[in-house]
Amino acid sequence: MMSEDMLERVHGRVAEYVGTLEGLKTINITYGIADHLMMPDGYVERLYRRGADLVLGSGISGGECAVFFTTSVIGRYEKVAPKLERIAETIVEGVPLYPVVVLDPCKLQLTEYGKTYAKSFALSRTLFGKVDLTLNLSRSAIRSMTAKELCDFASEHGFSWLTVNLAPTRQNYEATLGARAEIQDWLLEFAKEADARSIAYSYGPVMRRSLAATTINPGDFVINEVVFETTAKSLQVDHHGNIMFKAEAIGDVFHGERFGYKPMGNVEDGPIRPMVDVAKHKISRAIVQDHLKVPACRDCQYLNPCMMTGFHTYNRMLGEMGGWPKGDGCPHVAKALFNHYAAEVAAA
Ligand code: SF4
């Protein structure tokens, strides 16, 4: 939970920073990753109001601007429902608020979870207009649910968007990158199943976009352009006020200590704009290095699209935890997925 003081400082700095960006068409603010319904009464309303003020103060409007908050909606319906209703009452015109349900498949059996909390999911959809779902992949998570079961669960309860995260850190390395082959098969199966059923999910669009961008315009120029733009427009701030670059691989990954990177600065250090202007060059160089250190990446046909994503964070974590496999095999899940999407993008 962020202190009131820190919340004010972060929002002040971000509002000031948004004013320096040209051509910004939409603002999304996500408060994650904890269960916000478990926090003191009124906390989510305060978060939303600060986010809505930021959006409205920017002068940017449109259907895509929104504030999101994470929750598990776990709890008795009689307790959860009034909380959701009170939060929904604070919504102002022009800035929708959407819940993102955090699913922990290791702790919750999918069918039971669905049955127990179906009423809370339905109420959330009615109050907020849509509900998204997010989950972290690990060896035990994919053994707890098949890709098809997850798609069934998402369809049955009307989730609009699924963020599937693979976020390897020093602490969970064995359960994530250590289970590479199993997780890769699960991701491929999920991509096929979700696409066949028109379920919107996180990693498909970013991989298709990167493939399309480098097919049309190969080379360093377009990579720098994409990385600079992502650095400027995709930031994460933690509860200490650290500001970090956020990229997308299998879900969101960011340049923080847990991924082996230093934050680009802190809200206490001064305005965000100069930090971003310096950091974007360092980040671009780090991405190239995180790939070129890996033998398999140097000759990979997907090197350019891969450098536009957050997969470099997986390479770095592998390097920290003992090195990369020798030979030409991709050290993690990226190449199998690029192979999967490449034919489709080429045919488009
Ligand atoms: S797909 Fe794999 S081998 Fe290819 S550049 Fe990306 S990480 Fe390296």
C-alpha cells in the first residue's frame, strides 16, 4: 500500500510528466498488484479519484482512457458487494474504472473459484461495464489448469481481457524459467485456444505487432524508435516512488531490482522527464546487450522483433542464474511463440 504522502507526490510528478508528452492519445492507470478490496475502506476510491483527476487534468479524453485496480474479489458476497457498489459510485464521466481479477491457480481450484465467486464477477461486470483477469504462470500454476480450462473459465464468467504473466525473478526462477518446456507448450496451446474463441489476451498482440513492425521496416532505426517510445509512455512506479521502464513479454515485465535492473529514478529526485530522456538510451543499449550476450540470439531470425519486447529480461535472468544454453536453441519461450505468429503476420 502506498502512503498518502507518496501517493500525492507520485501523482504530482506523473501529472507534470504527462504535460510534457506530445501526441498522447490515451492514458491508462493501473493500481496493482495487491487485492485492493482487502485494503482499508475508501482507499480504492481515493486511488481512483487521483487517477481520474490526472486523466481529466491532462485534457486527453476518449473511450480508451481508464483506471484499473486489482482484486481477487475473494470474500463473502454480502461483504464484497457493498464495497464494489461504493467504489462504483465514485466513477466520474469520461474516466471508466475497471476491476482486474488476480487469479492464483495454485491456491484456487478453477471450477470451485468460479462457482463460489460467480455472483461477485457478475456484479462487477454490471457495475463497471467490464472485468479483466490476470494470473502468473509457474510450473505449479500450469499443472493446476490446462489452457482450455482457463479459456472456459474466462468465457463462462465474461472476462474481457486476460493478462498471462511469466515474470521470472531470482526467487521464482526454478518454477518459471526452470519449467521452460512445459510453460512453452502451455502458452502455445493457450494462444491457439484463445484465438480460436476470440478471447483477447496479452502476449499475442505484442508479438504480432513486433513481427509486423520489423517486417515492414527492418533494422536498428525502428527498434530504437519503438524502445524510446515505450520508455516514454510505459512506466511503472512502486510504493517507494521508484520509476521503472515497463515492457511486455508474456505479460508485463519491468526494469526493477527483482529483474536485475536499476530503476531510472525516484519521484523524490525531481521531474520525470529528464530521467526518461537519459534512461531511454541506456535502456536501448541494455536491451541490445541482453540479447547479444546470448549465443542463440546473435543469429536468430527474430532478433529484431524480440528486441522490441520485454523478452530481454528473461535473457538477463538466465544469465544471472547460471548462463544460457549453448547452441542455437532459444533459451526460453520466445522463439516458439514467434514461430507460431510469424506465418499469420506474413500472410496478413
Ligand atoms: S527468440 Fe529467443 S533466440 Fe531469438 S532473439 Fe529472442 S530470445 Fe533470442
